[in-house]
Amino acid sequence: MELTQTVRQVALVTCGLMLLPVLGMQLSTEVNWGPADFFVAAVLLFSAGLIYRLVAAQLPGKAQRTLLAVLVVTLLALIWAELAVGLFS
């Protein structure tokens, strides 16, 4: 798959996921994101998605791609938790 198409697909998925906090802000006063929150979340999601897509394309087996997905999601969750609540501080 061409790199620009991969980047475009990851960007579209990232934009779709970023609509969830926007919807949450409309439905609840407990979701209160500022511009910096949206920027950081978008960068994290886009980076995780792009890393997965680029590395997974090089892996031969489904088990290896699954392990990569678990690794990327785990790292994303740990970084997100650290930024959100200072999990490791």
C-alpha cells in the first residue's frame, strides 16, 4: 500500500476518534477538553496508528501483527494514563 494512502487512512481514523470527546463535551459537563488536549490526543492516536500500519506491513504472520497491536495499544494506554493523571509520578 502506498505511504500517502496509509497516512490518509490513519488520519481519517484519527479524526473519527477525535469526534468522541467532542460528542462527550456536548453530552456532559464532565468532559472538558481544551485545544491542547485535542492536539496531544490526535498526535498520540495518529502516531500509534501510523507506527502500527508501517511496522505491520513488514511482518509476515498474523500472530506477529497481533502482538504488535497489543504492544502499540499498551504503550498508547500507558502514555495516555501518564499524561491524564500522572500514573507514574
